[in-house]
Amino acid sequence: MPIVANGDMTKMEEGELFAIETFGSTGNGYVNGAPNCSHYMRKFEAPEQIPLRNPKAKALYAEINN
């Protein structure tokens, strides 16, 4: 959902999940996006140990679990 008034009347329903994120600002009203992804999440039902062959994928998965 956007953080500006747009008339959208969407309401949360039981069981839905929303991320509420805050952003630092200088007050000028501009947000610059970074080119790299910085947010990760593991599915709750996924096992903690899965067979990954790529060392970087293994390291990332371990960091997410931590």
C-alpha cells in the first residue's frame, strides 16, 4: 500500500500479514531506492536445514535463520 492518501479503502483481514516499514527522511519528500535487495524472509513452514550446494546460498540461508 502506498504511504500517501489515494482513496484506497483496502482493509486487513484476519490472517493477513503486512510489513510496516519506516524510512528516514530529510523532510524533502524524496526516497531513493537502492539497486540491491536488502530484505529476506524464510517461509515459516520451511525446514531450518535444506540441502544447498552453493556456498553463498548456504551462508545467506544461515544468516536469515539467525
